[in-house]
Amino acid sequence: MHRISNRSIALVSVLALCSGAWLVHSGTSGEGPPQPSAAQAAPARPGAGSREAAGLAASVPERIRVPSIRVDAPLTGLGLTRSGSLDVPPPERKNLAGWYERGTTPGEPGTAIVAGHVDNARGPAVFYRLGALRHGDRIEVDRADGNTAVFTVDAVAVYSSRDFPDEKVYGPAARPELRVITCGGGWSERTGYRGNVVVFAHLTAARPRR
Amino acid sequence: MRQVRMLAPAALALGAAGLSVTAGLAAAPARAAEGPGLRVYPATAEPGATVTVNTAACAEDGAADGDASAVGAGAFTLAPSAHEEEVIGQFQVPASAQPGTYEIRASCPSGAEASGDLVLSLAGAGEAVHPRGHVQSGVGGALGPDPVQTTAGVAALAVAAAGGTWLLHRRAQATGI
């Protein structure tokens, strides 16, 4: 006789109860994108991972990859808005990031700037998990000249929109550096996201594109 | 005419060779207007600069004739780039060129054409301008309840309740109540 044992029914019921409770809890809490801790906001101590690579010649970047948060996205050129702030890629394309094309190209000495959306009206976008990056994580930028510029994360910080440190984020640098920017810092119905998550990284290697 | 950078995914497939000019990009905050399909980098340069252009308009042709005579740089050739389906070329802006906006053109053997604008600014007119302030890069769409996940959770809880009820029913039968 094929009779389902009481134990099977109990097992399935318990599994359904646990997964149901978890789904309902996380489905209704809407906790938002990960934010960096205060420890990540401080610059990484110089160590093995922070060696510096020589700068590359200017070349247009085409793609950005951040393996630790599974980002692999094409890059589009960005300008400035009328108010002088960095423009952003079209929000309806969730897996698209942009680079500031009037500035330094990634890998060149100076401060290269990349920005992307944390979310759009439909849900998470390309840099949703940017705030989860940590010291030493790798960021790769494929360039049109056939090189991949490899950057290592020095710090991950959140800055309020009202007190945004322009010089620190966008200011010039002597070595090849990269900033990756997305929205963060809490959200309110009235003002939207209250600030930006900013990743600071510097060039640690360059290799031919795969 | 469409705004290539905003709308056309094809325009994302950029390709440009290394170039020798990075300094002296102009302080014009407005984005240079673009014709269809010809990327000009840097879009804003100063007299004497080397400018790189690329386009996907000549995908099948593998080459194109560039025309930078508007800015006094004459004809140049666009050759296949490392990037698939794109041709790329360079020209040097004459040191005597005057500030202004110039149309750079490329024509393919197949007859297709592409153009883009080059903005010339005076050398030393301004340092490379960097952005100011925060970036508007999210709308909160990833926040708040997720109805799909919540529904799945409720369904799973219903399964658990059904299983529990079934077990209780069996136990009642077994004890002969």
C-alpha cells in the first residue's frame, strides 16, 4: 500500500512553514540595498593588495565587471546635468552603467568616474549591491584599446546629498584612480535616496582583454 | 533625429583607440549634440588636439572615409577597430582652428553616412570640469514590499497548514475518535 508516511508530511510541512515565514518576512520588510559599514568607509591600510600599477594611455572604457557582487555591464558616456551634477544612464536599462566622458578614462592617471543606478521603478539595477563591496575587492574595466584595467577597492563610503564632498570624490589624483557611484544613504518618500554610495579604488594591474 | 547616447543600444558598443589629448577639456556643461552613429572623443577639445571618432554605421564595409574639413583637418580614413563592427579613425585639429561646433562626417562605401559634433574651445579656457554634488541614481523601486515574494510565502504557509491539518486528521483517525 502506498501510503505517505506521517514523517514525510511533517517534513514537508515544516519546510513549507520555514520557507513561507522567510519569504513573507523578507517580502514585506523591503530593507533596501546594502550599505557600507563605517570600517569600510575608512581607507584600507596599505598591504599586499594595494600595490600600484603604472597608468595607461587614455582609452574609452566599454565594460565594467565587479566579480564579488556579480556586476558585468556595458558602459555608456555621461555628461553633466544643467546643475553641474553628473548625469546618469537611462534608468529603464537596468544593467547599464556610465562613465564621465569629459574626465579621465579608467586606467589613465587621474580620477575616472563611473556611475549607475541602484534601482529603477521596477526594482534593483546594476549597482544595487555596490554598498556590499569591501576593501581589496576587484573592479575590472574593459577598454577599447584591448586592455583591461584592474582596480582594487580602497574604501566604500556613504555621503549625504546635502554635504557631498566634491573634491574628495571628483577631485584630481596623481595615480590612476576610479570612483564608482550609486544612490544610497537611506530613502524617504519625499526626497528619495538621501545620498550616494561611493567606492574608491586605484589601479593595481592591467592585462590584455580576454 | 534620435539622441544616440540616450536611446540606441548600438551606440554603447564604443570603440576608440588611445589618444594623446586629455587636458583642456572645455567647461561647457551641456552635452554636445550628436548626429546619428558617429562618436567623437573627446567631444570637446582644443585646437591642436588629436580627436578619435568611431562608428558602427559601416558594419559590413570594414572601412569608411572621414571628413573633418569643417574644422580644417581635411579627410581621414576610418579602419576596422579591435571592436567588432566598428570602424575607427583619428585626425588632428589644426592649431589655428577657431572655437565653435563642427560637424565631423564619415561615409561608408555602401553609401551609409554618419556624423557627430566636435566642440572646440580655446586652450586654457578652463581646466577639465568635474561634476558637482550627488548623483541621482535611484528612485526607490527596489524598496518596499515585494508582492511576488510575499505571495509565494503565503502559498508556502498554506501548504504547511494543509500538511499540519492532514497529520492531525490522521492522528484522530488512528486513535479512533
